[in-house]
Amino acid sequence: MKAATINDLKKELLAIPPAQVMELCLRLARYKKENKELISYLLFEAHDEHGYVENVKREMDEDFKSLPNTTPYHTKKSLRKVLRYIAKYSRHTASKQAETEMLLYFCKKINASSIKLHKSSALQNLYNQQVKKINTLVNTLHDDLAYDYRKQLEEIGGDENN
């Protein structure tokens, strides 16, 4: 079965009554955890993006407390898990500013932790990829915000392109 385009879905949703739209949304939320998380964000947390980002930062703090530092392999796996969460939460907000803030915080947490980036090329590459992503995001933001984030990037030693 071929999926309809977004435009077709939009037209069809406009044509059906609101009660039926609600039923469709609830049915959609029932089948995937990600759908339920997105609907929860949109209904309960979208009005307070700053609070949402702070909650994500607190969750990152917890993840960094339980970070295994036995081998670079296990450390890398745990860091990738945190990055998957950041990517998911960034998709929820659809805000470049929020994503930049979360990634900057991630890099600060790595620098503040006892992770030895220079001992593992995989960890160093993971960190460098995030710095590159932050640089790309900062370049899309408003000049005032970009200036503030560039200063933070300089603090973590990652403003290599500007």
C-alpha cells in the first residue's frame, strides 16, 4: 500500500470533523511510542520550550552520571545513546536554537567529564562531529543568538570554522 503525500493528508484532515481527527490522533499515538511522545510534547510542553530544554539537560546529567568509563567502546555506545535522545527531542521542538543549546550542553558535559577524548579516535570523531553540527546550526540562527553561541563554542574549544 502506497502512503499518501502530506498535502493529500492535509486536505483530507480538513474535510473530516474535529472529533474524528481526535480519534485518528489517539489511534496513531496508540501504535508507536515516538508518536505518543511527540503528541505529549505538542500538547503539554510546546508552550515552554526553555523548560523542555532544561528537562533534557537534567536527563543528560543523569546519563552522564551513569556513563561507563571502563573502555572507549562502552563510553562511545553510551554517548551515542545520549545523542539519539538529543536528536529525538530536537525533532520534537523543530527549533534550531533548542538543538544548538542541547548539543552545546552535551559537549560541555563531555569536557567536564573524565572522558579522555585523545585516547580514542572514535570518541574524538564523535565529539568533532557534534562541534561541526553546532557550527552549522549556529550559522542558521539570528546574528545575536549566533554571537552568543559562538562564544560558548569558543569556551569548549570548538569554533574551528569561524
